[in-house]
Amino acid sequence: MEYLTDIAALEAAYGTPAEASLIKVADRLTLSYRKWIAAARFCVLSTVGPEGVDGSPRGDDGPVVMELNPSTLAIPDWRGNNRIDSLRNIVRDPRVSLMFMVPGSDNVVRVNGTAAVTLDEDLRARFDDKGRMPRAVIVVRIGEVYSQCARAIMRANLWQGMERVAVPSVGEMLAELKDGFDGTSYDAEWGDRAKTTMW
């Protein structure tokens, strides 16, 4: 079996990305991305360190992260098994990625950026839950945020039978990022387009 080792060969195999794939990237939260992330109660935090990579599920009974400003998110680190793999990685290598999921949505929103861990009492207190506070808070500085059409979720029928949560559509997100982009048509055509390119 041969493996690709050249970026040019990889790009040749996949072709040119569509316009929507390129214009969807923002360097801070837009109104639509803000609404979408606020609706998410679950995300996966990916980190990298000397021992390798780590993917950690993060969830809450409300928004899984708190927006500190349009370029910064805060994630409470609630009590767990004390392995602190993600925190160890962040302290040594600040690169992180977040993937937010909302029940019923066939899309995800991703954030790539850098993070730091803080024990700041005032910030921890902002997550107070009847006297319970996180041990630490992960502060993420957004490098890029974008939606991703998650055909994988469609193929898996992940949300089958679940009630959908109202979040901004990808067409709305794209129209917000590029003047003149027809988000309504994009959304209307998305279903058929996705079904023909799912596999």
C-alpha cells in the first residue's frame, strides 16, 4: 500500500474547495457563530503535547463554554479523574481545537486557537453552580472559527429521533461573512447537494 507524502498530490486528489468552504472562516465570533456556540452543551477539546494528542469530551447542563469577548472563550474544568491530560498538554503546548455539536444539527462549529490554564478566583467564580466551582478554567484565544457541514453526522444518523435545537444555518453564517452571498439559496439547495456527495 502506498501512502501520500506530498501535499500537492493530496490536493490534486481532492480538487479545489468550494467558495463556501473558504469564506466561512472568521478570526472572531460573528453573531451567528456566537448563537451557535451558546446553544452547544457539548464539545470535544483536542490538545497536543510531548506524549501525543488528546481528545477530551466537555459537557455542561447549559452552554459548554463562556464567551469572555469575541476573540476569547472560557471552559470550566469540572471535577474528573485527575489525569489532567488536556491541561498538561496546554501548559506545554498552547495549540487547541474545539468541535461544538448541537443536538439535531447536521453541522458542527470548530474553533482553532491557543489556550492557557488559570486558577483565577474571579473567573472560576463566574461558573459558580450553587457553591460548586471548577478547579481551573481553560481560556481559549480564537485563531479561527468556522462551520463544517458534517456529512459524517448525516451518514451516522446521529440525531435520529431527537428534537432539533434552533441554531443559525450555514447559509446565515456565510451571508454574515460575505456581502452579497445568497445564504437562503445555499440552505435550500444544501439537502440535495449533501445527499449526492455523502459517500
